[in-house]
Amino acid sequence: MANKLYPKTKKQLLLAGFDLSAVNVRAILVDTGAYTYDDAHDFLDDIPAGARIAVSGNLTGKTFGDDGSFDSDDPTFTAVSGASIEALVLYVHTGTESTSRLIMYQDTGVTGLPLTPDGSDVQITVDAGGWFVL
């Protein structure tokens, strides 16, 4: 699987369905043995709880480039333990799984992934060009 924006999110961005600068965005470290990306997935409840190994706090330092890029500070995940981690997902955190929109799936080019957690903190380094470019 390659890195990808979830299609339903791309549609919502084109329709101005939500403003990334005004919502809480979080990252999830994902076990791909328990979750397989699907273009039809749109909300957090599409990712089984057992596949979500760790969740970050709200991303800080969000920026939006003139080239259509979305960037943020590097997220840190605290005391990560559990199954192996092969992917990362960004989502809009609403507090309700059925309304927390999936934004991006990334399983290649993530420094430090895959990894087997050992209870220590994990910091993900965001690519110099940002999370993604529209």
C-alpha cells in the first residue's frame, strides 16, 4: 500500500466540508496486521480498536503552505506498547469515533516505522515537505 489521502476526505476538503486549521487533528500508530486500508473508510470507527496501538495528542504547530502542503510539529506518543506498528493515520478528533474523519494513511517513508514498541516514547518525524500536499 502507498501513502494516500482517504478519498472521502479529499472530497470534503474540495467542498469546504471542514477546515484543517480549525479542527483537532491527531495521529494514530497502526498495526497493519489488524487493519487494512480501504478507499471506502471514512471515520475512525473503520479502524478496529485493536489496530490502534497509540494515539497522539492534538497536533501542534499546524501550517499550510502556498504549495497546498499540510505540516505540523512532530508528534510524540507516550509509553508505546503492544503489537508491531507499520503505518500511521491522521484523523480529525471529534471525541466520537463515528464522526472522527480519517485524513491520511501512511505506511512508507515514515522514519522509524515499522517498529516493535517496547514501552518507550515514540516520536514521528514529519517529512520536511509536510504530511501531504493537495
